[in-house]
Amino acid sequence: MRNTIKDKKISSKLPPDDKKKVEDAVEKAIQWLDGNQLAEVEEFKDKMKELEAVCNPIFARMYQGGAGGRIWVVVWMRMVLL
């Protein structure tokens, strides 16, 4: 996710404020994951929902209302959890 936001093709489509929101949300999620590796599944799901709540509207606008935003968040969380 972090690399996706830094990709010029993606970042050029995002307003700076939205890019900052996504970067901050991703950083917060990573910090939580680093400190809670033994958390319960429900806690991981809750954190994923928090990240989606920030990222989905931004990516949905970027993809003109498509499901792309949710896909990015789900893929990222799966990578982190595996």
C-alpha cells in the first residue's frame, strides 16, 4: 500500500491531502501490527476496517466509484498478515 501511494501513476491521481491521509492510516496500521502480532483475529479485522474506512472513499473517488479501493486494502492487509 505504501509503495502504491508512492507510485507516480497513483499519486498523480490523488490530491495531496488524500495521499497524506492514506499514508498516515497505513503507517498507523503498520505500527499497530508491529506491536500486536499476537492479537486475536477480530482485532486484526477491526484494524482492517479502520484502514478501509480511511482508504476506501479515497480510492473509490480515484477509481470513479469502483471497488478498486477495497481491493487495495484487502490485498495489503493479506500481505501484512501472511
